[in-house]
Amino acid sequence: MEKMSYEEQIKALSKISKAIASDLYLGDILRLIVTATAQVMGSNICSLMLIDEEKKELVIRATQSISDEYNKKPPLKIGEGIAGKAAKENRPIAIKDVTKEKEYKYGDIAKKEGLCSLLCVPLVVKGKVIGVINCYTAVPHDFSETETDILTSIANQAAVAIENTELMVKTNVIQEELESRKRIERAKGILMKEGGITEEEAYLRIQRYSMNYRKSMREIAEAIILAASMKDTKGKEAWLDNKKETKT
């Protein structure tokens, strides 16, 4: 396992901190994290797996490996394999040689890729495991307590970044939904006033336009609001023109 100098480790850890604090998309953040982590740990392959809550599986979300075979490994069930066990038991697990480890699920891939020792650490937020980060070496290696602590620290920071990003996405989705409802309500009111129809009829009309024109109900609502605004503007302009003519 090739060791980095202390200065190199600080620089790599700084990259991870900057990535976590950035406003990049989550996928970009995760790729930066695994690339810098591989540098810090002197690892030839580093990967980050997240839990799919519906399927209860660990899926690879980022890696700096260029191996398609490794990158396309099937998901692991929680409790399955080394990563699944680390996630289920919420503890770091180190394996001296994955090619000789019965619990390791991808021994053939490990042999092809020249993978030997593995350190797998869970990503934890508020006591909940959301994934794991894996670091492999090409030669047998006994991971030290310091190395485990470093990877645990990185995993904890990454977990917070992931949670914050997902919360932002959820917040934005909720905000978008609220804005859509406001516009649809306003458009319904316009149709009800102009057409003398009920609220239900107005809603069904917007829904029908949405289907016919293959546009979202929000887009249809915005078009109705814009058309009404233009009519109102023209009416005001006509009234002002009439007032001018009356004065002259």
C-alpha cells in the first residue's frame, strides 16, 4: 500500500472537505470524495455504496475505478457480503485478503482486478446507516487504527453531505409542488369567473388541456394566467385611450 506524505494527505482531505461543502450535484460530490479518498488511503480502488431503502440493497453510486466489471457489480442485500455486513452491524470491517474470504461475494472480480485487502466503513447520519465506503489495496495490508479513523471521518462527512443534498432536493420538490398548486388554483379562479363554471369544471378543463396539449397542468395554468393578464392589460390600455380621447 503506497503511503502518502503528511502534506499530501492534508491536501487530499482538503479536497474532500471542499467537495462536501460545494454546491455541486450529488453525483459529482461523491466522485470527488472517492477519488480523494483513494489518494488519502493509498487505495487502488475506492467505492461508495448507498442503501436503496425500497429494495434494502447496497448499490454502487461512485467509484474511481475504470473497470466496467467492478463498477457493474450487482447490488448487495443488507447483511450480505462484507459491505452488507458492515452496513447491518454499523461497524468498520477489515479483510486481509478478499480472495480468500468466504463472506466476500465477488472473489472472481477481485482476482481479475488485483484486489487484496479491504477496509469497509459505514456511512452514518444520526445513528442511521445510509451506505458504506470501501477501500481496496493491491497487496496484503493490515489497516491501522489511524487509517480506520481517517476513513470513518471521511464517511461521516460524506454521509452528512448526502443527507443535506437529499433534503435540499426534497425541499425543492415540495416547493415546486406548492407553486404548481398556487398557479392551478389561480387559473381555476380565472376560468370560473370568465366562463361562469364551477370549480370542478374549471379543474377538469385544465386537466383536459393538459392531456390534449401534452403539457403539465402547471404549464396550462400559467398559460391561462398569462392570457388573462394580457386581456386585462389590453382592457386597461383601451380605457386609457378612451379617457385621452374624451379629454381632447
